[in-house]
Amino acid sequence: MFLLAILLFSYCQMSQQIQKTTENGKEMLSNPKLVLVQGTLNVVMKQNVTLSCLSEPGSPPVRYTLFKHNQQVSALNRSDLMPALFTLTISSASDMGEYKCKAEYNNSSGGKYSNSLNITLIEPISKPVLSSPTSQAKKGQNVTLSCFSENGSLPITYLFFKGTQNISPQKTMQKREAAVIFLFIDSLRDFGTYKCKANNSFPNNTKYSNGFNFTLAEKFKSTRPSIGLTSTVNAEESENEVIYSEIELVKPEEEYINFCVIRREEEKGNLEDPDLTENTCTTKFLQ
């Protein structure tokens, strides 16, 4: 009985060994593994990507072929047990898509295919637009601000600022839609300059919106005529931007003017520091 068990064990081992060899005596190839070894799968134009293809176990020489959507891209013969390396230069949209590799012995039929890797193009974002359903507000009013980049690969992350201070947690949008925040106008200090910034996985591509200002809508009666002046210089066309808000009448016998001088500083290579404005606001009562 013991001898029979030994014979059965030996027979199973021999069967397994036979199954692992081909008709020409070589060890059967396993499904190769396709691995990214240099670069990223989310790429920009002119970027290099290196893929590795290896079947273990196997008896060299082994022929490795790289395919994109079932179309042959390149082929290499390896006479050792090292992987085949395929370097791609992404030069057009046609280089994007699903890649696989195939391992096979020369002059043999069949072969084994690897897992797939998908290469996608990252597009830079466009300049975001900051907007609100209303441009006028008064104390005690709820308002909204929306920030939206029309172009660029998703996801896109947005951040809102008032002056140089961020006023909300960053919002990452997985769909092509605007990021929205809600504000409560509590005092005249809330009538500063708002901006937002947007970025995605495209390297060194943070962009900022133009400034947005709410106009004070509340009016008061006065024995003197109402006087108002608003002047805005586009922040992208001038180094300085001066905004004068309306003169507001507080009482019949007195009025004040609230104005801001906004100085714009250019970005100096640090994209983490927002290209925002420095506000100096002053309220003066007119006699």
C-alpha cells in the first residue's frame, strides 16, 4: 500500500512537469506582466514612457511583442531571463490608449498575453472664471461664488480667496462643473476682492481668475445728493488696480466714502502662493 502511494505521487509530479513543457522541450510560458517602469500613465505631449514585459517562468530565448489596441507597436527578442523594455514617446493623441504585451517562443504557435495598461493624455486647465448670480449685495445677504475652468483634464481642484486669504477648503471636482461656495455678507469688510485658483495633474499649471467685487446695494436717504464713483482697471493689464466704492449715506446729516487701493503683485515662480492682490481699504466720513 505504501509503495502504491509513492508510485502515485511520482506519477503526479511527472504529469505536472510534462504540462509545464512544450512540445520542443522548453518550459511553458506564463502570462507576462506589463509594468510601468518610467514615467506616468497620465502623460503630457513629448513625454517618454517605458513599459516592462516579462514572462516567468520561461526558457530563453523569448520573443516579446507590444500591442496597442491589437496593433503591433514593437517587438524584442530576449536571450536571457531579463524583461523586455519598450520606450514610447507620446507625440500625438494616437499614442493614447490600451497597451498589452505578448510572450512567445520563436517558431511556435500561440503565446501568452499580459494585463493591459491604459495611457491617457493630461490637458492643461484654462483660466478659471469667477462669477456670481448677483453683482450687488447688502449687509445680511447670502451670496454665492462659482469658479469654473472650461478646459483641462479632470479632476480639477479649486480654491477661493478674499484678498490673500483662502476662505474655503479646496474643492475637487470629478465632473465638468463649477465649484460653488456660499458667503454671508455681514459687514463692509466682506466687500473686498475675491479670486479663485484652479489646478489639475498637469505639472506647473495652476491658474487664477480675475478679481470679483460685490457692489454695495443698500441706499439711505439724505438731504444731500447721492454721489458715487466706481473705477476699475483690469488687473492683467496694469500693475495697480484702484477700486472706488459708492459713497454711502449713513444719516441725513452725514455720509461716508469707503474705498480700496488694491496693489497687484506678480507671481514669482511659486505657484503655491496665489497671484492675488493686496487691499488697503479706508472709510472716510464727509462733513
